[in-house]
Amino acid sequence: MKMMDTISRNMNSTMFLRLLLIAGVIETTYLIGLFERRMAVDGLAMALAFTIVIPWVPYALGWAVVTWRSRIAAAILVALTALAWVAGVAIGTANWFDDAVLLVGALATIFQTLATLMLLSPAGRTWMERR
């Protein structure tokens, strides 16, 4: 609870980007565990895109939010975070072949959610309104 109080009181762009960076690194690690399976289903190009490019989209959006205070990037980041939760719940734990992969994916989603909550906090909204 103390971390959430700190997040809601103080919008710190460095902390915001670090949370997204941690989420990107963890999610890339998580997707590397699924690379062989993805390659067998979709081919090499799609496997590389989903393993290397997709995990870094939230970080790129966060960078756009910090650099240009882009409301569009912020809205897309919120939507992607919601989509990550919906997908995680819809897939469920029964469809995963390895509990470690499930845990790492959940950690990535949690860090991305913390960054999004930071952006949606009163301090984050005030920070976005300042120009």
C-alpha cells in the first residue's frame, strides 16, 4: 500500500519509464519461453515480431507520454494494459504449459499496470495537464 501512496502523490517520469522498462524486459523474457511454440504456429517473422517488438510497444508509448505528454499515447497505453488483463483472464491458467512462464507473464502485466496506475493517479493527471 505504501508504494501506491507514493505513486499517487508523486508523478515521477523516471519511475514511470523504469516500471515500463522492467515490464518490457520481463515480458521479453516471458515471450522467449514461448518462441519455439510461436515459431511453429506462425513462422519466424511473426515469432520475432511477437518476441522482440510487441513487448516494447508500451515502453515506446510511455516514452511518448513523457517526452511529448501525448494523450493519445497515454490512452493507447491504458487500452493495452486493459487488453493484457482481459487476455490473461480469458486464456486462464489451464492453457499454459509451464507455471514459470505464467508467473513471468503475470509479473510483466503487474509492472505495466503499476505504470498505468501511476499515469491515471491524480498526480499523473496533473502532470499531464502541465505544459
